[in-house]
Amino acid sequence: MPTNEIGKYPPPYVSHEIFDIFLGKLQQYLPTRIDRSYWGDMFSGMVGMQLMSAMRYLNLIDVNQRPTARLRVLIDAIKFN
């Protein structure tokens, strides 16, 4: 897949609840690279793939799976309970 171009491909599906949980985890600790080792057993393989696809689609991670400035702005702007 080429560099993330919103609208070029249909968006991947990940539930709002899972995405919120993941963003909350990122708010606690934002690694330099986001991959399966980050969420470990917290999410299944399929959910992890959906999260990564959504993150790429929304330009929240780059092609090397590093967080983008856009992701940092998002997790700083969201307030979690």
C-alpha cells in the first residue's frame, strides 16, 4: 500500500471502544515505534492488525510505524477517565 492517502482506500474497521482503549494506553506511554510488542496480549492478532491499519490510514503512524506529530496532538487533546 502506498503512503497513507485518506480517501484512496476504504478505511479499516476498528471499534470505537478498542480505539479508545488503545489511545488511553498510548497516552500513558508513547513508544518510539508502535507494533505488536507494544500491546502484547492486550489485543488479538486481528484486532492488532485493524489498529495498525487504522493508524496508518489516519496518518497517526508513518511507514516505519513511528508515531507522527498528528498522533501526539490527538492523545494530548483527548481526556480519558
